[in-house]
Amino acid sequence: MSTRRQFSLAARSLLAASLVLAAFIGLTGYALERAFENWAYSVLRERLQSVLYSFLARTDISVGGAVLVPEFLPEPRLDRPGSGLYASVYAENFRWESRSALDRDLPFEDALKPGEMTYKGPIRTRVGGVYMLSMGVLFEARSPSGKDVRLTINVGENQSSVKRQIGAFRETMWVVLGGLGLLLLMFQALLLFWSLRPLRAVARDLSLVERGESEQLSGNYPLELAALTRGLNDFIRSEREHLRRYRNTLGDLAHSLKTPLAVMRGLIENETEVDKLKRSGLEQVLRMDEIVAYQLARAAKSGHQTYSAPLPVLAHAEEIALTLEKVYARKGALAEFEVDERSVFHGDKGDLMELLGNLLDNAFKWCNSRVLLTAAPIDRARARRPGLLLRVEDDGPGIPEDKISEVLKRGVRGDERVQGHGIGLSIIGDIVASYDGEMKVSRSESLGGACFEVRLPPLGP
């Protein structure tokens, strides 16, 4: 089944910008064209009105009532056939048309009431659409015996001139808008290339990490990606720590099983007594069971986790302490708590239980009657999450200073450690190391016995 190829972020952004820009340019061009068209036809009417008033100012009647059309027309185009500008004067028993209107068969108004004005268009004619402005005029008689003269003056213009203007404007407008659109798209493409460059750098650095050519993301990333790259680096370190711990655990397990397996092989090859073979073989099986249980306990911890919910320390500590008080009930040992309610552990629940369990179990084992657990958050400016301080003290004999380094030494099997301090301390050391923490062993100032102090640092920034 073939997977559908996905567009890149740059392609998606550029496509979206192109569609939005095309829609914007289209709407803008349409609005500008309509506005220019309305303006052009408004100018046409104003021009016709100006010609009409000029023509009216030069028109008069004689004493006898004859209509006197001006010898010099207000617009030279009226005298030129085919100019597209027309004029006519109609009165009772009088009809005059400009030379430009001859043989045009134009629909001039024949009679309008004095003061009445009409504007029509485009009127279909055999020479194309014509816009017509007509006005009725009353000229009073020049003599007492004369009579008033009613005229209708018509002025028209062919639509073709306006259409040419609109066409020229449309062509120029779309060339300009199209050019601006292309420039904007080019600028958008350059802007996207520059803006997405840090993401390409992250992808490139991740590829180097995958190929093993780099340990982590080490580029100089912008603020918006800094948190992401920090989280990825934490995750990479966590996964490498997991892998290292699993390899160490498998190596330790294999090494630890060599001896009992060799003993069992020797027994099978050399021992002839069945009862002795069974008894010795069972001893080695129990020994291997102990080794496996120990190594599984070490492998069970999950180590440092970058993304994990906070776990309250007090509730888990009380649960472990109640169990240990029952186990060591004969000595009457009790646990005391000085735990800040803000104390939380960011990690796997198994790690917290293993850490608290081994620390408290060691204290209960060696105390006389009192165990003190102290927990507090470790804050730091601009930290993404707080750290944790754990301190477990007892009133037992404590650990001599010259034995502390041996007690905390890693890789020492349980039967090789100082008496009373078993494999639990090795597990504690591994857990603390996996969280980039530190553990310190000293003598308790308040109780006089051993004091185990664990510090897990804050994360970030």
C-alpha cells in the first residue's frame, strides 16, 4: 500500500499564501474596475451636462420667434461626422441636428417640459450604445406680439469612448496587480525559506544524530525551537542512558551466571552420587535465582524520563514506612517525616519506590529505634521543573568514613560489600546516576547514625 506524499510546510504555506493573494487581488481588481467604471460614466454625464449648458448659453430666439442655433458650437466634435458626440434641438416646426449626428438615426427626445431633464443610456443604436442627456427649455417672446418658444436640447455621446477608457484602465490595472502579486509571492517564498531555515537545521542535526555523527542537537536555534530541541536532547540522553544500562545489566548478568553454570557443568561431568548432585545442583540453581532477581531489580528501574507526571513523595514514603515498621516490629523502630508538601519526584514510580525502599530499608536495618526522612524541593531560577532533596537518617552505628567509598562502589556483588549494606545501595547509586543526581553519605548530626543524602537536580532551562 503506497503512502500518500505529504506537502512540505513551505509548500503548504506558499500554496495557502498564493490562494489568499489570488483571492485578494481578484476582489481588489474587481472593486477597482467597478469603481473606475462608475467614475467614468459619472464623468461622461458631467461632460454631457457641460456641453448641454454651453450649447444652451449660445442658443437664442429672434424677435419673430425663430430659433437661433449658435454658429460656433461649444464642442468641435459636434461638427465632425463620426466623432461620437451628438447634439440636436427640437421645437415646434423646428428641428436641428449637429453634423456628427447626421445619418445616425439617434433616438433624440422630441419634447420635454420646460426645466425637465432626462438621462438615459446606454441606448442601443446602429452605431452602438449611446448615453443621452435631454433638457426642456422655455424662451420667452422678444415682443408683445410674439409667443414663447419651447425647445428640447439633446446631447449624446457614444459609449465606445468610455469603454476604451475602461479597457485601458483594466489592462493597466491587471498588469500592475499581477506584477505586485508575483513580487509578493517571491517575497513570501524568500520569507518562508528564511523562517523555516531553523527547522531544516533541526532536521539536519537530527539526521546527524541518527547516523551517529553527532551526540545531540547542538545548533543555535531561535527561542521558539529552543524548548523543543532541549526536550529532544533530554530524550536522546535518556534513551542512551537506557541503552547503556540495559547493556550493563546484560553484561553483569552474563558474567554473574558464568560461575554457577561452570559449577553445574562440572557436577554433571564429574559427580556420580545422585543425591549429592541434586543437592549441589539445587544450591547453584538458587544462587542463579538470586543473581537473576538482583539483575532484574536493577533493570526494572526506568531511569531518567524527560516527560513524566510528578509523584508526591509523602504518600509513597508513608506506604513504604508502614511496611518496614511491620517487618522490623521486634526492634520497635519507627519512622519520622519532615516532608515538604511540594516535594515531588519527576520520573517512574518504580524508581521512586526503589529509591525510598532501599534507603528506608537500610536505615531500618541498622537503626536502634528511630529513622528520619527529610524531603524538600530544590528550586532554581528559570528551571522548567524543581529538583528533589531526600535525606534518610538513623540512630544506628553509622558508617566509618574509610568505608564509605567501598560501600558506594558500583559493580560489587552483595557478598563482597561491607556487612549490613547489601545490593540496595548499588541500585540506589544507579538510579541517582540515571537522573543526573548525586548521593552523599555522612554521619547524622541529629540522630548520630548514618545519613544518606540524595539530590536530584532541577531540569532546565
